[in-house]
Amino acid sequence: QVHLVESGGGLVQAGGSLRLSCAASGRTVSNYAMGWFRQAPGKERELVAAISSGGSTYYADSVKGRCTISRDNAKNTMYLQMNSLKLEDTAVYYCAARPLGIGVLTTTPTSYNSWGQGTQVTVSS
């Protein structure tokens, strides 16, 4: 089993930046596909960004150009750098992981089998 813990969330003003971290333990996730999802009150959980074990990336249209997903295998950690934050970015952000082949990623939440507890991101006007 892989244990995932998100951190880095908080309250920021519109236009500001945040860097979220997802620390993995229990297993090495260098061979895992990973992703960031978010869920706002009354809405379904949606993809923010995903990254394969080989470094391929995918971004939702809503964050494309504003977010960068990355991973540091030496630290067994994944990151999400968010810039130019908007009010609609307010949500609980979750990281997820699943072992997949090199260069393979998945964008659907049901495809992942390990999840963190979430970290709150609130963007104010």
C-alpha cells in the first residue's frame, strides 16, 4: 500500500501562487502514474493534472498555462505549482497514484487506487 499526504494548501489572494506537495511513503512511486484532482462543494471531483512515471503530462483546460505538475523520485514526492490563481480554483486538492507502464497516465479518478486526505486551497478576491 502507498500512503499519500498532501501539503501546501492555504488562503491566497486572486493572482497569487501556491505550491502543493504530495509525499508518498510505504512504497517507491517512481514507477507510478500520479495525478492531482480537486473537488469544490456541490461539485464532482475533477482532474487538474496528471503525470506518468516517464514524465508525460496532461493538464485540464481550466488550469493549462497556469499550473505545472512535476515529481522528484529522490524524495518520493509529487508537486503542483499553481500560478495566477482564480476564485474558481477554490477546492480541496487531492493527489492520487497507480502503478502503470512507462509513459502511461490516466485522467479519470476511478483509475487510481491510492489517494491522499486532501489539502484545502481557498482563493479570495
